[in-house]
Amino acid sequence: MTAATGSPNVVRRTCRRVGLDRNPMRRREDRLQLAVAAVLTVLFLITAPLLSMAVGSRVYQTEDRLARAQAAQLHQVDATVLEVGKAPLYAPITPARVQWKDELGVAHTSDYQSTGVVKVGATVKIWLDGSGKVTEPPSSTRALSKALLITTGLVFAIGVCFGCGYALLRHGLDRRRARLWEAEWATVERMWGNHGTRPDQT
């Protein structure tokens, strides 16, 4: 079979599977289910990107302003490594004890978590907060990471809501189709009398 003759067959099979054919056996419930599925799909493709862009942009701007404000309160100094601990197996950090001097020349000592290998006597750059305590360095990716996390969760939540709505509709339609099926077979049995046998009773 060539591609020219195969393509129409593929299209026809696809249309038949999604209910776009003219099958007289399809009920009104089948067409309603198909229409609702199409509407929900279109709504999801429209609302999910728009809401994720709007919410993601707002979250990013808020987190970026917060990160800039926090970074403005931090400052970096050079510290000397006094002791080096054993790095845990579950985290790529090296615990150390460092010492530095402030603007007045007063020495300070504190614990420090290094993301690389350090040796005693080495000089490392550390970040201090407004009170002079060692803190994490300002993150340049936190705002973007949080925005992506929230938008991903939002898209997932929208999909779950639409999916649950469709599942509830389909459940109701399936029950209605089952009742109609039973009613129609009851009618056929009355017409056939005792000589008729239902296919599911053979």
C-alpha cells in the first residue's frame, strides 16, 4: 500500500476513533462527550499559557525585587580557613571553620559551608548579612526557579481540574448510556418474546 492510499485510511480511522464519522450508532451522549472534550481541550490550550505567563511574570518580578533587596544588605569579605571537617556523603559541601576581620580590624570566627574543596590556611570569599553573620550568597536564579515551579504547578492544576470535570461528565454519560442500552434491549425482548436471546446472555 502506498503512502497516497494509506493516508486517507489513517485519516478515516482517526476520525472514527474520535467520533467525527457519520456512524448512525452513535448516540447524542457520544456527540456531547466529544464536544465537551474538544471545548475543554481548546480552553486548556488557551487558559493554561495565558494564566501561566501572567502568574509567572508576577512571581518573577516579586521574587526578583525581594532578591535584590536582600542582596543589597549583604557584603562579601575574605576569610581564612582555620579548620576543615569531613564532607558528608549525601551533600557536595565541605564544612569548615573560617576567620575574618571587620572594618575595625576585629577578628570574627564562624562555621562555613564550602561548595568546593578547601584546605587549612586557604582564603575563601564569604558573604555576611547586615548583622555580620555568615549567610548564603545571593542567588541569581531563585526568582526564575520559583516562577517556573509555580507556573508548572498551575498548569498541572488546571489540567487536573479539566480532567476531573471531563471524567465526571463521562461517568454520568456512561451511566446514561447503560440505562438506555438496557431499556432498548428490554424493548427488543418484548418484541421477540421468549425466542430472543441477548448477545451478552449467550
